[in-house]
Amino acid sequence: MGVAQQKGFYYGIKVGKDQVEVSMLQFVDDTIFFCKDNVKNITPIKCALRCFELVYGLKVKFRKSKIASIGVQNTEILRYSTILDCNKMEVPFKYLGVSMGDNHMIKVFWNDMILKIKSKLTTWK
């Protein structure tokens, strides 16, 4: 748990039957933040990214960054994108080849993934 979470500045979302809190995922040079729909969660994200820039001397390309949400009003997403100085992204979207924001409980959701795996397996003959 990060300092912002400990101090009550940022709250992730609870997932699964055990209600595990997820606040962010990182993969190589990508970071996905998960938080409840609340402007109080957006400001700490901006602060964390700015601190990252200052500490590491690297630049976060806010204009290339995107924000998306599920079940949040469009006006709120536009407000958050203004605070973060980033673009709004439509849901569903693909991340690392997996569709985000679709219903993973229906069979059709997995078709693309199954086709990709089958195509990889055929080269192993």
C-alpha cells in the first residue's frame, strides 16, 4: 500500500469474491490506475506522476496518456481528463491484446484470444 493510500488520499477498487483492492498495474512503461469515481482520486494520480518526473528526470507524456471508465458519466470523465491533461478513451479498448471493459463472462469475449493461442500453437508442430 502506498503512502497516498495509507493517508486516505487515494482509493483503488475492490475486485473478486475476496474483494482485494487494486490501485494500479504496471507493465514495462505502462501504468494503469484503478480508482473509484471521485475527483479526490484524480489529483493524487497527477501528483504521483509529477513526482515521478521530478525524481527520475523523465517526462510523462500527459497528452499521449488516456483515461477511460466504466459506468461513469461522460461529463465526469471529461472533467478528469482536463485535470490530468490527457485524452478520453472509449470503452471497450484493448490492452496487451486483451479487451478491457467488455463482458468476460460471455463466450464471444474469448474468441480473439482463443484464435491467437491456436495460431501460436500451430507453429509448434
